Amino acid sequence: MIKSYKNLEVYQECYNLAMDIFWVTKNFPKEEIYSLTSQLVRASRSVSANIAEGWSKRNYESIFKQHLIHSLGSNGETENWLNIALDCNYIEKESYDELMKRNSIIGKKLTKLHQNWKSYEK
């Protein structure tokens, strides 16, 4: 039974991805700390944060779904910043591929949750 947003598999996955991205960015050049590093970390954290925020409003189906749409947007932004990190040679191709694969899976799960979510009055 899902009692909290923390019980949602997709939340757990995007939270873990955000933490892994945080650790990967520790190796980025210091001059990127207020630009690419910050953007990538913030975008990846926003995916799970929007799920958490929306969860408290889950009885209002359209509002919760709106937060899932914001999560999807942040998921897409995360992909963009990972692409830039790769092209700037700040991230190894193997690490990039693994992070992108996970990000893609999260996007699919968010889409499915959005399509299937139904709020019921108690």
C-alpha cells in the first residue's frame, strides 16, 4: 500500500538519481559551480521535489497531475544538462549512458503515473 510519496517507486528512483548526479558533479570544474553544476543538480532534484509537493495535494487529481507534469519537465531539463556535461567532457560516456538510461526510465514511469492516477474521495 502506498502511504507516502516515499513509497512510490518512481520517487525512490528519481531521488536516487538526483543523489548520484550530485556526486558526479563533484568532479566538474570549479568554474562550473554556479552554472552547469548548479543547473544539473537543481533540475534533477526538482523531479522528486515535485512528486513530494504534489503528493500533499493528491486528493485533487488535476493538481497532483500538474506536479507530475512539472516533474516530467525537470526530467527533460536533467537530460539536457547531462548532454551538455558530456559534450563539455565533464562526464565519462559510460557514466552518462547509465544516468541517461535511468532518467529515461523515470520519464516513462512519470508518464504512466500521470496517465493512470485517479484520486478518490475518502
